[in-house]
Amino acid sequence: MIIELFHSRKVRKDFAVNTIGVITSLQEGLITIEEAEKMIFSPRTMNLVKTKGASEELLNILHLGTELEDVESLIPHELKSSLEEIKIQCLNLLKNRAENKINDHIYE
């Protein structure tokens, strides 16, 4: 979904909202980092969106997400702050794009 519609500002907003959901699920222990990688935080996803002209903000969020497994294994006491940093960056992305209202239905 992200790749097909990537040039749309709505997609950047959807990406931020979905990523906040993934991060919140990680923070609550509802999903694992491995599951989050399968959903969104993979080098493959990062490379695909980069080729589609992703903003630096978006690429940075994805990059931080791809490092979560390393943080968890090497410096586990920093995992909570890493998750919070990703969430803050997504919220900032939403704030910066607040003028982009979602006008169409998500499901048709």
C-alpha cells in the first residue's frame, strides 16, 4: 500500500499513523520487534520507499525502526527511549502535515 500511493501526502500521514500504532503495540508488549519488522521496519521497505522519493523524515523513522532489534540485544535499557523517539518523530510528521486533511474514505 505505501509503495503504490507514495507520492500522495495522504500516504505520508497514513504511514505516520500506522507507525504510531506499531510503536504503541511494541510498547505495550502486544507485538514483537520481529513482527514490527515484517509490518514496516525492514531494510527492504526502507529501500523501496527511498526509490519512490521518500522524505528524509520518513526515511529516518524507518531507519530507527530497523535498528530496534540491535538496540534490544545490545543496549536493552535504551529500547524504551528508542521507541519513544520514533513515536515523537511520527507525531512531528503529523503536526507538520496537519494541513493535509484526509478527504476520502479509507475503505470503499
